[in-house]
Amino acid sequence: MATLTLEDKRVLEDSIRDIPNFPKEGIIFKDITTLLNNPKALKILMNHLEERYKSYNLDYIAGIDARGFIFGSILADRLGVGFVPVRKKGKLPYTTVAEKYSLEYGFDEVEVHIDAFPKENSRVLLIDDLIATGGTAKAAVSLIDKVGANCVEACFILELDFLKGRDGIDSEVYSVLHID
Ligand code: AMP
């Protein structure tokens, strides 16, 4: 089983740095660059994710722009499956399908290539570093659906439980660490 020991969880939690008031007043930004440059923490995390997902029979990992690309690519390689970037609008060069989502003020949009998941009815794991309100992940799950693939689970390194972001997501949700 892919359980983390309490000691493993502590190593991971301690490796994520809090940056108060970034990018604006009142937000505590969870900085995962200090997890990435800590080989022990990165190994614990990736071993855990590999162990959890090796039996999911996945075809692709889809990572959300930009930190989801890092964890998603490592995991895709470990599992021997393809990686698909879910990008912010205007970055992908070929024909795209887009999904809008609301922010505190206004909208943002994520996109994938129309042929991002070439295998029919493919099983996709969506991954990002953090789920807050869930708006980004919800849009990414519907994008995966729009282009004919199935999001079997959305995975996050960290979940801000008090924002209840998982409630709006039309997929199973798994988070490695939680903040109440
Ligand atoms: P949301 O759509 O509200 O769930 O926001 C999730 C996206 O915003 C993810 O791609 C996160 O990387 C980023 N994000 C939101 N809140 C934070 C935070 N407190 N610390 C770090 N990243 C955050």
C-alpha cells in the first residue's frame, strides 16, 4: 500500500515553505520550490505517488500549468505513460480546446491540444501542486472530458481543506497533504 509514515509526512510538510502576503496581502503562498530542491522530500513524494498510481492502469498524466508539469512529468516517466500539459491560454501552438473559469476578479482560461490524448477512451490522472478553490482543477477536468478522455482522479500535493475545492470537481480527488 502507498501509505506515508508520519515521519514521511513531516519531512514533506517541513519541506514546503510559507510565504505570507504573496502574491497579495492576506494570502499564504505555499512554495514547493523548497520541496523540489530537497532530494529526500522529492524522493519520498514521488515514491508515494508511483506506489499509489502504478495499479491505476493510466494512459496519461495531465499536469496543470506550471507546477503540475514538474510532478506530472516525473510521475509519467516512472509509470511509463505519456504526459500532457494543461496550459494557460495562448501558449499551445496547435489547435486547442479551452475552458474558462472564474477568479476572484474576472476569468482565466486553460487549454489542451485537441489531439492531446491520442489513445481512445484514455484513463488520465490530473495533477497539480495545490488545490485551493478548485476552479482551475474543475476546468481542467472538463477539458479532459471535452477532448474525449476520462479523468480517473485529480491529485494534489497539498489541499486547503477549508476552501472545500474538491466539492466542485467531477472526479475522484486525492491529496497527499492537507491544511485544515
Ligand atoms: P484554485 O483554482 O483556487 O484551486 O487555485 C489553484 C491554483 O492556484 C494552483 O495551480 C496553485 O498552484 C495556485 N494556488 C492557489 N492558492 C495557492 C497558495 N496559497 N499557494 C500556492 N499556490 C496556490
